[in-house]
Amino acid sequence: MSGWLEVEMIKPKCPRDPDALGESVLIWPRNPQGDEHSGVDGHAYYGRRATGKPAFYKHGAEIHGVTHWMPMPKGPNAKVTGDSPAFMAKRPC
């Protein structure tokens, strides 16, 4: 599964344990509620944290208005070498 998925069509897996963080996902719109708890960076969890029912959450608060979600992409598998940007960023000026 990859790409943006409509919430109305399919939802992320939801852990049964209410204390689990849930599935880490990207959400759209990134800031559906317009406040600091609603995933300004587009990251949220899908689980049962605050209310016990499956929903999108950020900082323990339920997020409303999410229309699409996407599984978190895999991280880069790059090797850090002497001339790579990651290596150069660690060098002192």
C-alpha cells in the first residue's frame, strides 16, 4: 500500500490495546483543525488513545477533518561518506 488513501475507503490498522500509540501515518490536510494539536507537520497516529474508539490523534488529542492518510515512508538507506551532505553537515566550519 502506498500513496494517499481516502479515509472513507480504508483506514490504517488499529491496535486493540488502548494504551498503544497506534499506527504512525501522514495525514491530509496537514492541519485540519487549525490548532497546534492537529498535526501541522502532517504526522499523526491512528489508534484508540483518548476515547477508546479508532481515530487519528496527535499529542493525545483526537484530530477531526482528516480526508486522506498515507503510511509513513521508509527512511533513506544511504551510506554516509566523506563527500555526502550528511557528512559535510557534521564537519565544523
